[in-house]
Amino acid sequence: MCIRDRYPDVTDEEFVELCMDEFGDHLPGLNADPFEDPFKDFISVLPPIGGGLPQSSWEQRVAGYLGYCLDGGILADYITMEGLLMVAAYKNYPEFWKHVLDPKAKALLKQTSEKVQILIKYFLHVRLVEADERSQTDWSQPWLPPLTDEDKANGLKKPAYEDMPPQLKPVLIQRDKQDELLEITYNVHVMTRLIQSGYLRWDFFPKIEPERQIEQEAIAKQLKKFVKIPKVKKQMAVDAADAEDGAPSEGKPSRIDRLLPKKAMPIEQWILSMENAVKQVFLEKNCRIEQGHHVIDRDDRDLVIPALLDILGKHDTYEAKDKLSAKDRQKFNTFTEGLMMSIRYITLCHRKCNSMRDYFQLLVFLMEDTEDVDLLCAISQEIASLAELVYQQRRAGNTGVRSVTVPFNAVMLLPFAQPIGGDDGRQITITTAVVQNYVLKSEDEYLTLCGLRCLINMAGLADDCKAQIMGDDGKQLLDFLMYRIRDYHNNESILAAFCILIRNLASSAFGRQLCSCNLELRKRLLRHCFYMLQQDAIRLGTASATRNLMTAEACACLWKLVQPYEQDTFRTERIGQLARMAESKSKAKPPEIRQESPLIEELVTRYPTFLEQLYTLIEAHVEADMSDSSNLVLEKACGLAMAVAAADNCVLYTTDAADEEDRLGIVGARGTKKKKKIRCHNLTVKGNKRQWKI
């Protein structure tokens, strides 16, 4: 601006000519992207000339440029978005800041953290599209929630807070009456870096993970602030019992007192009974989840938490708790603390689940709003990362925190499968959004690969995600195969990723059943996998790591697909019979599990040379040079052969052709229909370097 002020009598056109003389032919236009070459394009962030950019658009460009400079644009080895995150979220990195011990230094670190958060909000520069151009935003001030009635009564002019509230979430999550996000403008490059660095996730999610928070609250003795121990009124039960026998005589104990044991139950036995009651609560919850008769979040609120609070109240009424020794008192308090931590953990998981829903709603808005490839890739990687994190937590099952083991809460799976937004919104899920915007819509190979990676991770979470990926009766997965994957027969990475996706979809009986019920999908899946295994260039190309990866994943895909499963109707019927037998205490033989595998029947009848192809594949890799990728092919191919052998007792196939009978070794009259159990004989392959026996 100071350069323009030096020439007050020069018109705008003459000033542009002066700039051309100064910067040469590389002078960028007013609408140029300032991130392509920020040093040459510095002229583009000067105040708008004449009828150029509006004031707000110009301010946004300046903010984006400064954000680029601060994020590695000037001091790439010292200042980056990841480094700014470590300052803003300094409490999440105690090991990195352990040298900060002085109280003044800690206060300065907190002040710096708040300033960084304000700066990031300015760099992102979020504005509503329909906002009034005349409205001014003071970017130097933090966003604070409105004053509560209590704050006003105390005479506060701004809300009191220990940790600064999120600065990006309030400006990014602004909804209309249908609970859809209002359209916003923002600096795309800054948004991309915020997602890549994890800063945006940190701003949206609770600042501390539930496991760490309950541990800190337990150490600080703050659990009673969040979990109130219910008071069980024993005297009401005593009065009700005495009313039946009449009032007790003076000096004689009441009927309830007479029924109570002379001596309190031993503390070990008491705690064991309480622990069994807690285990029963979570066992019943898991049964309801498996049967699908409830909504997980409502189940926690209406059944699990009240049941745990009831146990906590009963535990607090232990008769001899005031007479316990120091050692037994410690046991009593340890169980109380552990149960309170379990209740608090459920509440914190629900809070994190709600934050994840808001975060996913923003990511869906961004992926539909932008065409920037870097931002789309960052969004897909963020979703895949979150899915992997939840999958690892679910796989671990339980998490040990101090003296309690908290089980994985299935509510963390809901944001990936439930509709985003309110009841009046579009009701789209994050899984469906990835399918539509990356796999079915995008023609870019890299974006398609990013979308497949997301779906691979989400397919391993829950059957609800599998159902959304496959679509009604598997029709959407069939569209993948017919109209998208066929375009990438020369792209080994995409073919391998698709096989991994099918493998994860078929990892449960639900996925295998859905693949088997759609006849066209079943045929095309087998044709696709067999096509990748029977090509000479792939089967014998043992030196290529990417080809070996694709071949291994094709074997692993078939390995999962051909595994037998029990149909839902058969399983429901069998579980009902077992329940009736348990109710009647019958000692009859339990019902047999009826398993089937239409995919392996289709594989053997349609591709009778399949075992020969598998033998040739294993033989080629046994004779090849030792490599990790070749070993992976051997592992998956041998697993596939063993899966076929394991299906001996539950798979039958039908054939009419005489040549097929001869090839498969069926003894019978030519032209007659025969049913024969599949036999996968011992297969030994010897090579110069290795020997494998299947």
C-alpha cells in the first residue's frame, strides 16, 4: 500500500504500467494463484486496483499468502503447520515440552498457544458466501462462546475459560434449518495443510483422548464431579417389610434385621459379586449388538449407564465399609474408582462420537465443494486414518487404564455408518460420500486409488459399512466391477487395492452371503480374480513387486470369498432352537451348523482348470529368487489351496459335460448329472531353494 501512496497523482492504468516495468512480463494478474510462485506473485496480494477484487476477497488472498509463508514458505526447517500444532496443542505433547518447568515459561507457552490458534483462524479466513461485504471481522480476537446467565450474574464481560475453546469449528460448522452446512469460502491451500498436519482434527475433537482423560481425572480425584454415586435408601425397604409384620416390639430387631447375616459378607466375595454384575451388563450389551435389536447410543444411555450406576449405588451400601482395614478399604475404593471410570469413559466416547460426526459432515462438504486434487487426497487420507485408528481400538478390545479395563465402545463405529446431519438433511453417510465422490465420480487414477484405500479401511469396521459399499443386493459393487475397475486393467495398484477391498468385504459371513446372493456379481468377481491369476505375464512375472502384490491380493481375495458361511435364516433358526433347548433343559444333540459356499461351487464348475493354474503359480514362485513379494504370493496361494481343501465336507458341485467329468475325475455314465464332493489332494512343490507342501 505504501508503494501506491508514493504516486497519488498517477492513475490506476499508469500504476499498472509502472508495475510491469518493475516486475517484467511475469507480472501476475489480480486473479492469479498466489501459491504457484509466491515470491514472484507478491504483487497479487497488494490492495485491489480500481474495480478489481472486493475487499474481503483481497483480505482472504493476503491471509492465504501469509499462511503459505509461515507454513514452510520462509523457514521450511523451523516453522511448519506440524510445528504450529505442537505449540497450539502443547498439552498433548508433554514429553516435548517437559523442559518447560518455570511458571513464567509455562504461562508464556499458554499465551503463545492461544496466539497461534488465532493466527491459524486468520490464515484459513473462513467467511460465509452470503455474508454482507460490509461486515467486518476482528481476526485478532479469539472466538468465545456467548456469556451464560451465571457469567452475567458474576459481572463477567467475557466467558472465563481454562483452555481456549476451538477456534475453527464454530466458524466452519454453521448450519441452516435442515441441519446442512452453510456455504463458506476459505483458503484451499491452508485447509489442505490443516487436514494433513492433523490440526483440524485436533480443533474438532476433544483435546484429550477418553482413556487419558479418565486417568487424569482419577489422579486428580475429580471423578465424583462427573459421576454421582446414587443413594440407595435401605430404610424404605426396612419400613415396607416391617409394615407386613407390624411394628417391631421395643428392644427387638426388625424382620429385615433378623434376615440380615450376623456378619457382613467378606470384602473379596463382595467385590467379586460386583465385578460379575458389571461383566453381565457388558455381556448383555454385546448380545444386543449381535442380535441387532437396539441402537447403540440409546442403549448406553437407557440401559448400560443406569445399570452401572445401580451397581455403584449398591456397592456403596456395603454394610461393613466403615469397619474395613486399610488394605480392604483400598480394595473397596479401587473398585469404586474403576466403576466410576467405566461410566465416565462411556460418556466421553459419546462426546467424541458427536465431534466425529461434525468433522465428517465438514469433510463431506469439502469433498463436494472443491476440485482441488491435493485437498481431495488429504480428505481421503484423513478418513482412512480415522477408520484405521478405530479399527485398531476395536481389534484391541479392551484398554487398561490404572486399575480398570474399559472395553471398546461400539458407539465409535456409528459416525462411519450413520447419516450425517439432522433428520431433515440429505441423510448421506461418510461411506456413501466416498463411494460417490472418489470411486464412481472421479476419473483420476490417483483419486480412485485414494477412495479405494478409504473403503478398504471402512469395510473392516462393521457390516453396516460393508452394506453401504456394496449397495442394495451388491448392485453398487457390481457397478464398480463393470464400469470402473475394467478401465484399470493395466493399473496394478488399483487392481490390487480392489482385491484388498473385496477381501475385507468378504471377511464376514454377511459380506460373503451378499456376494453369493447376486449371481451376476458372483460370476464377475470370480472371472475377475481368475483373469488375474491365469495370465502368463502375471503368473510368471515373479520379479515385479507390484505384479506380485496384485497376484497375492487376488489369491487372498479368493481365499476369503470361498470360505463357507451360515446363512442368516439358518443361524437365526439355530439360535432359536438352542434357546428353546436351554429353556427346557433338554439334553438333545444341538442343531448342526449348516454352512455353504456357492462361490467355491461356481469356481470349480466354471473354471475346472483352477487347481492347475494355482499349481503353476506356486511352482513358478517356488523356483523364483527369494523376495518378500514372492513369499507373499506363496503365502496367499497356499492359503487359498487350504481353503478349498477345508471345504471338502460342505461343498457340492453339479456338472453335465463329459469333458468336465473327465478333467475333474468324476466316475459315472457320460451325460448324466453327478454330484461329487470336492477333493483337494496333497500338493507338493519342490524347487532349488524352497519346498512347500499344501
